[in-house]
Amino acid sequence: MRLSPRYGREVEIEFFDRAADAVAMELLGKLLIRFRDNKPLGGMIVETEAYFGEEDPASRASKGGKIKDLMYREPGYILVYMVHANWLLNIVTGPSEKVSAVLIRAIEPMIGIPEMMDNRGVYEIRKLTSGPGKVTKALDINDEFNRYRVNSEDSPIKILYYIDYEWDEIGRSHRIGVSKDLEEPFRFYIKNNEFVSRV
DNA sequence: AGGAAGATCTACT
DNA sequence: GTAGATCTTCCTA
């Protein structure tokens, strides 16, 4: 791992216009910032999952309904929907002619920790954002965010360069909680990071 | 009306 | 670490 040469800069929109697994892997080590009333909340992304199109049985694209339609928008769009009473934060990826998306499963809390703790009603740092439903609750994110695109001026969510990880510092496993998974594992996480939802 | 859905919390072997 | 109850929304019959 090393500090990214682009540290602090916003990730370009082209970054998201690639297959979900590549984006999911490279999103690790990026900063996820959510601005609430001009105050930043967030931290470093430490766990993600890739979801694909209609051929992926675990993907919303294979299920129909309005979430599917939202998934067909341009790369970089925020995609939030509810599962088991939890909002889950995704970012639409590409390439443009093929649908896919990346689920943000966990971040390492860094910015606005007291506020995030209040949002969650949890004051133990390791339990604060170590799961997709925990992340959205800590960052106060819901389906109203579906109208934003991460690189647009008015977006309350931003993705910034921070740390670059090497391939051997990244762990891989099957996606968590899905009833019908693909053969290839599509969950990515930073090894030895204590804020992943599980090892 | 019924059931599934990328989850979380609690309470323990 | 796992087991079971429970959370809410929306799709399909």
C-alpha cells in the first residue's frame, strides 16, 4: 500500500465505466465522503461486491422492477435500495452497453466519527460501519440519493483517491448473503483490515 | 396475500 | 464463530 499520487482528487467518471469487478477491486482504499449540511462524514472503503446484468442471478438486473431500471443508467449514478430493512449503497458501473454495479459493504471510519456514532446509536468503532446497512445508517443515506451521480457538482457523495493497494493486499471471496451466487467470487476486501464485515 | 431480498442484533454453544 | 427473530419494501400471483 502507498499513498495515491492523486491523493485527495476526485475519481474520474471514466473510472466507473468499466466492468463491476474491476471497479469493485479498485474502489478499495478510496475515500467515501458524504456531505451533510456541508459537514463531511465517511472514511476509506475496505469492502465491496460486484453485481452484473441479467445473467447474474443475485443482481437486481435479473429481477425486474424499478431497481433494475435504475441500474441501467450511466456509470457513476448512486443506486440505493432496501434489503431486509436496510438501505444498501451501490454505484452503477459499466461498460455503458452492459449493466453492472458495485455494492459498498464496509468503510473504515475516519471523518465525523462522533456524528456517525450518533446516527447509528452505536459507540463501538469496530461495529460502526462494518456492513452495508451500517454504512448507510452511519452516513444517513437513503433512496433519495438515487438522483445523484458521484462526480456531479451537487452530489452529496464523493469518491476520492487515497491509498493504492497491491493485488496481494486484497482478499477475495464469494458474495455474502446471496441465495444464488455465481461460480466466480466477487467480493473484495482489504486484508487484515479490522473494519471489514467479516473475514 | 405471500414471500423473497446484497442484513443486523442478540444470545448463546 | 453460528442460530434464530426481526427489520421494510416491492414484485408476482
